[in-house]
Amino acid sequence: MKVLVFGGSGKMGSAVAWDLAKNSKVGEVGIIGITGRRENTLEKTKKWIGSDKVVLHIVDVNNRKETMKLMEKYDVGAIALPDRRSSYKVVNMAVEAGLNIVDILEEYHRRPDKYEVEGLEIPDGMTLDEYGESLHQRAIKNGVTIVDGAGFAPGLTNITLGEGIKKMSQAESAIARCGGIPAKEYANNHPLKYMITWAFEHVLREYMIKVDVIKNGKIVEANAMDDLEKFRFNQLGKDEELTCAITPGMPSFLYTRPQLKECAEKTIRWPGHWEGAKVLKECGMLDSTPVEFKSMKITPREFLSFIMTPKLKPLEGETDVCVMWNTVTGIKDSQKMRIDYYMWEEADTENGISAMARVTAFPEAITTVMLGKGEITKKGIVAPEDAIEGKVYQNFLEELKRRKINILEVSQKI
């Protein structure tokens, strides 16, 4: 199997390529770097992976002809690009080239996020939804599968909650709680008790936009950071006080699981984080609209990101943690039930892979190989909860365990 990784020189993409290179089912791992990064960045990634399977491609994804020509040489693809503009471009080309592909962007390409689209280019005369639906229908026509959001969140959140919903006679609510945080001993070394594990500009975006959630059986808009919840994580040998609040996530559930009365995703942080983030928001520091400052135009969010990023980067020896607690409630055999899914994963210090990269990149790599092997057969834009189910779900969990990622399922009567 030959796999092509888009964004393979980034944090997530390089971890995807690392995992694929270790898979005996994969004979070649092609890597295309993020647009604008130089050839030596790709060389560093190849050296770190340390495998002869890795083949570097100096191709700009904005070059449609060259990119599609390259796609034709591979069996399946994986996307780890940082924004909607580039992600949608690659999805569009994959549909035309006939390349089955997996993406980790927190997006359901069939129904694009309507806020801050990050340069997503829409054909003239089309709305966002019309464009997303056209991609889906063209993929079906061409016999192409696009597995959407197959990372951590969306990804593991969708897949586990999707499994819980299937176990209910009547599912009522599905709440995901997940996030990447500094290991506890390092949290106070950084503002907001936060450490950068992926694109910080994207994190700030998620703190600002309005989010579609399901409440009382209806799709409604909520503000990011609403519904602050404090909880105790006391599974898997851990006992920690954490907090979470609404952020964008699992957008596919609004359409794939319309029977739900309640559905939302919340991002987990250490106590105190959300209060600090709300102050920045109230002061206008998360705004994306440029303002006049001493005869210059500056964007508050970009300026804040520029100032904060050096203070949020992990110091030497510091590591991160990824936490997940998802809950499905409903009726099973006339009995009110709840099913919880727990995960607490730490960094792989031996190989230099963060916890966020492990739980985001490895699920994508696993899904990509499953797609390449023909285990996922649905066509069009397929959400994780519909791609990873039944026997495929059990195989997926086994693959996670091989990578020392463990998800605990707990069922109880209410």
C-alpha cells in the first residue's frame, strides 16, 4: 500500500507518517510539506522517521495539475493541513483524482463551518452548504471515500460516542469532553495553564466563534466558552479536578445523529484557564477584525498570538496530557442507562511524540490503512462515527491498544 500524507512536515502530519512507516501493510509513505515550508524541513522529518519507506515530494498543493498527478501514484491519502483553505483544496482534488483520503481537520466537509472559514474558496453562485454537498455527491459518483475528522476531536470523540449511541435502544444525549493540557507539574509554568500542542491561532479561533449544538432536540447556536463545567476525572488511576466549556467539535453529529435531544463538545482545561480566556475575549483581544493603532492596522488576535506563543511553547523536558470523558445517556431494554468513555494519555518521551500527536495522528494513520485495505466501504464524505463501526470499531480499538492508547468504557443504570 502506498500512502500520501499532506502536511507531513507539521507536528501532526509527521506523526502520521511516522506511524504509517512502521506499518507492515504500508510499502511507501509519500510526504508533501505544508505550503511555504522549505525542503530541509521535509528532510528533517524523513531523518526523524528513519525509514526508507519515506519519499519526499516538493509539490505546492496550490498547484492543481502537479498535485493531482501525484495523487494518481498513490492508493490512499491522509490530510494533516492546518486550515480550511488548503484542506478543502486537497479534498476537492482527491475527489477528482479518485483518491480515497482521510482528514483530521475539526470539520464536517459536507456541512462547512460558517464562521471564520480561513480562506475557503467557494465556487461562484454556491453557498457553503451547497459546496459541501456537491463535494459529497461528486465523491459518491466517482466512487471516492473521504473520511472526515478522524483524529482526536473530532475522531475518537465521534467514534466512541457513536458506539455508545448504537448500544442504546433510544439515545438521548451525547456529550464529548476532551482536550490537550500540560502535564500537571508544568501547568503553572505557562499563562492560562496552557501549552501549545497544535496551531494556536486555531485554538483562539475556537474560543471566539458561535457553535451549533443540540438542546432540547433542536439545533441552536451557543457561544464558545459557554456552559462551564467543573468535574473530577477519577478513572484509569488518575484523580484530578478539571474544567471544560463548549467549543466547536463533532459537527457531523448534528446531521448523522438527529435523534439526539442534547449534543455538544466541550474542551478540557486545568481550573482557571477558562476564566482567563474569557477576560481576553471581553477585552477584545480575541477579535479577528483589524483595528487602528498608531496609524497601523493590526488584528488583536494575531497580535495576541504573536505575544503569547513564545510563552506557551513547551520548555525543555515539558510534556502534555490528552484527556477524554464522553457520555451517552438513553434507554436500553426499557432501562435508563449511561455509557462513559474515558481516556488519559501522556507523551511518548522516548520517541519525542506529544500526547496530542499520539491521540490525533495515530487514529488518522489507523483509519487510513483501514481505508486502503477496503475495510471502510461507504462512499462520499463519511463522518468518523459512520466509518468506524461494528467489526471495524473493534479492530480500531485493537490498533489503538497496540499503540498503548487505551479507552475505558463504563456502563451503568441511572
